[in-house]
Amino acid sequence: MIESKKTEIPSVSINSVNTYKKAPLVEVIIEIPSGSFMKRGSTGELDFISPLPCPFNYGSVPAFIGLDGDLLDAVVLGPRLPLGAMVKVHAWGAIRMTDHGLYDDKLICSSSPISSWKQRLIILFFIIYAKAKSLINLTRGRRGGNSCEGWYDAEGALAKATPRAQGDWKGPTTPC
């Protein structure tokens, strides 16, 4: 498991007035800092080394288990955060993904709302990522399709995830 360090990034306080829309506030642990070539899973183990750097801070929401049996994935936009940082940030949307046949939401988090052009860029990244992950899974002998099915609301992703009680998750049920 990755050792976490509390890091606060600027975000709208849950008690302040949010003039855009209500966005859930989640706590995310950073597993892959922006710019990193090493893809680690939620247990901290190295999954693969990417030929391209990750354009986002990537991690998981330890309070929820996704439909793939792993912690709910989250992207945190903004400046590079250190490996293991624990940040509180608003989830403005989610990307619908399928990875080796399993549904796998990705919360998209930021300190401010995400513009429609930035949403399109994020979707494009995950379309390319799904194709690359298909090749990785093929070389590993893993079956099941990979795809990006687009953007939707964060509340829907959180509603599909299972709230996690402390200590009831022992690691992903399927390989990354």
C-alpha cells in the first residue's frame, strides 16, 4: 500500500457557496503523479512502465470500491502532486471505461469546474488509453474489451461504487 501524506490543494469548501453546481468532495490518494512513466496500482505495486508520461495526477478514492473490485479511480487535474499525497478535491464528472471487459469509472476531479473543451481532451486521452491498454492486455494474455464510453456525472459514478468500511478491502479482485 502506498504511504500517504496529507496534501491540501485549493478547492471550494463544502460549506462555501458553489455558483457552478454541487460537486461531491472526495479524498484521493495519488498513485501516479502527473508526468510519471510508472503506472502503479492501488496496492502500490508497479503495473507497467509507460512509453509516455501520465498527463494527470492519477489515484483512487479509498472510501469507495469500483465495479471492477478495485478502489474507485480518480484523476486530479492541476499541478503535479507527490506520490502518496492525500488530497480533498471536488469530483466534477466521470469517464465511463471498460478495461479487460470490466466496467471501471474514473472520477475527474479539480479545484474548479472543468470546461467542455477540457472534457473533450480528457475523453480523447482515455480513448487512446483504452486502445493502448488493449495492446497491454493482449501481450499479457488477458481477455475482454477495452473502451472509453464518454463523460458523465460524478454522482452517477459514486452511486455505482460500494462505500468501503475501514479494513474491508484487501486489494483488487482482478489484475490491473
